[in-house]
Amino acid sequence: MKALAALALLAALAQAAPAHAVAAAPSGDLPDLAAEKALVYAGEYEQAIARLQARARAVQHAEIYNLLGYSQRQLRRYDEAARSYQEALFFDGAYRPALQYQGELFIATGDIAGARRNLGYLRILCGPPGCEEIDKLAAALEQAGHPP
């Protein structure tokens, strides 16, 4: 009987949680990032970072953190980029663009083993037909003088 009362109390407390509490949005709940992507593609990385950080406070999604990491990496803010890619992969561990970009970060910081590890993950995720993320990361390794 005490266990049943404890469960009822927990259920009541859960329903009384503040309405403003925000859970991480599921991977499919991506907001329109057209404006942020336009800034990234235009090389306006500081502006893109500011907008993406604001978005990340409201919606936590792998693509937001992936674009954030990409922008930070372009500005050679490697520690910040590493954290952003980790966040992206936290929200979606199989998010291929983040694995590719994180692999490119590894190349930029001299962690060739890490880049090759990400290439291996991509090969598992993409299977025999392959995917563009494999091609791009393999090309980046090759361009850096390291065979994939």
C-alpha cells in the first residue's frame, strides 16, 4: 500500500512540474534553419554562431550543434567546435554530417586516428553503397596526406 501511495505522489509531482520546463526536442523536430545556413554558406561565421547558440537554447537538435561546430571550426575555435560536435552526437549518435565534420576537426588538430575512427563509423552506418560523408572525409584525409 505504501508503494502505491509513493507512486501516486510521484505521478502528482510530475504533473505539477513547471510548464516552462523544456525537454530536448526529438531529432525530427528541427526548426527552419535557412537563415542560419545562409550565414554559414556566406562565411558569416560569427553571426551564424550567435544565431545558432540562441536556437540551441530553445531547441536541442543535432543539426544545430553540427552547424555550430562547423562555424566554430572555420574560425579555428577548435575546442568549442569539439564540444559542439559532441553535443550533436549526443542528440543523435548516428548523425553522419557530425561524424564527417568531427573527423575533419580531428584532421585539423592532428588526430588522424580519430578521423579514421569516424570514417570507420561512417562505413558502418552507410553500409556497402557508401555515402557522401564517407567520400568527403576520405578526401579530406587524402588531401592532408593521410590515406584513408
